[in-house]
Amino acid sequence: QVQLVESGGGLVQAGGSLRLSCAASGSFLRLNVMGWYRQAPGKQRELVATITHDGSTNYADSVKGRFTISRDNAKNTVYLQMISLKYEDTAVYYCHLRAIPPPSLTYWGQGTQVTVSS
């Protein structure tokens, strides 16, 4: 029903920048939260940032001040602008969508690799 397709990952030097994009398609509720999670090898998946349909944002402490999440509802697309990247940011980044009304259906993208070299 719903597909989330991420793009924009790649290899960057520490201190560099990347912008990730996630385009949603299919049938989903407009009242939703979209966001980014990441998972490094051997680690559990963790929240990076979220944004609601009306623009409210939340960030993990580890990325606050460096990453900015935004969305374009007309394009059903969410973005993650990442600056001052650190080696610790290396992970597969997954786009996520959660409908707010019950049963709070959730969807995941396939992931995009971000690798930061030191």
C-alpha cells in the first residue's frame, strides 16, 4: 500500500554534509509523523528525527544542532539535512511513517547508507 523510498546517502568526510530524501507513495493518512531512524552494524535501530504533518519536530540529542528535518506535504517527501557529520553518524538511515489515528500503522523504507570517514 505504502512505499517509502530514500535517496541521498553516500560517503563523506567528517565535517561534511549530506541531504537525505524520502518520498512516500500509495495510500496513507495525511495525519502522520514521518522521520528518520538509523542503524549501525551491531547496534539497534535508533531514532534520529521526526516531523509531524504540521511541522513539529523532534531530534535525538546526538544530532541536535547538526541535522534538520523538514517535509513537503505537497510532494509527500521528508528531508534530512545533515551537517558537521561525524564518524558516529555512519549507519543505514531508514525513512519512517506512522499514522497518528489508531491503529497507528507504520511503514519503513529500504534504507540508504551514510558512511562518514574520519
